[in-house]
Amino acid sequence: MTKSALLLVDIQNDYFPSFDGSKMPLPNMDAAGAKAANLLNSARESGLKVIHVKHVMASDKAPFFHPATKGAELHDSVAPSSGEVVVEKAKPNSFVGTNLKQLLREQQIEHLIICGAMSQMCVDATVRAGSDLGFKVTVAHDACAAANIAHDDVSVPSAKVHAAIMAPLASSYAEVLPTSDINLNVLG
């Protein structure tokens, strides 16, 4: 049996519109956070390894996730339980400058179930890196959230950004499924 782990990427207060003082509220983050919390509860019930990834910007001049602030804290809905690892990172790719790869290898994890934010940044970078490192990857797409973005005078709403990221991930890097199709009870 393939040994799996749930990886929750950057589900932090600054992304939640419902968090008072949010510095980077993402459309649909509250709904994605609720799906991630359900996935986390299922992982805990099935005994699946859980790893939380927390992004902390190197400078308080950064637009969000300032060091030692409530905004940079993991959201209460996915707060780590005793024994769950928290990996702190400073780059979009959760493997860069962290011990994540080592932790996964030590635990003999071969399959990552990934959710979190932002779809077009840290989720994308982490999924691609995980796949490149040889992990089987599943993305819980409805437990991820994207930002509205603009480039070269083109504004792109978050739902289209999210779809534009999930489609290439699904074609080459990961199985991309709704949380309702991810059965953690059959994973070990």
C-alpha cells in the first residue's frame, strides 16, 4: 500500500475575508478553508500523516504574512493537533529552504494530498515540485483558493485563475479531484 500524507499549504488568517484585518483576502477562501478542514478531520480519523505548511515573509515590509502576526498564523479551522508537523517556509515552493522532503522520505511517504492557497502560487509550485521529486500527488481542488489577478491590462477573476492552474496540473502533475472524491480511509 502506498503511504500517504495530507499537506495543507498556507491556510493562514491573512487569506480569509472573514478574518478581521486580513491583508490578502481571497475570494472563496472561507469555502475552501471549510473543505480543507473537512479533509483534515477525515485525515485525522483515518490516521493519515498530516503536515501543515506556513508561509512567513522574511520582512515586515511584505504585503502579508508578516512575522509574528495573527495574520501569519494558521487559521483556527485547520489548527494543528498534537503530533502534527508544521513546516515554515519563506518561498512559494514548500520544498525550498525547508526540511519537507526529508520529513516525507523519513516517513516513507509516497503520495501527497495537497490543498491550500494560493492556487496560482504556493499550491502550484508545491504540486509541481512534489511531482518532480517523484511523489504521487492528488490536489483537492475545492479546498484551494486563488486570487483575482491582472497582467498586461487583462484582469482575470479568481475562478478563472484557479481553473487555469488546475487544468495543467491535472494534465501533467497530479490527480485533481473535489474533496468528495478523495477517500482517505483507503490511503495509509
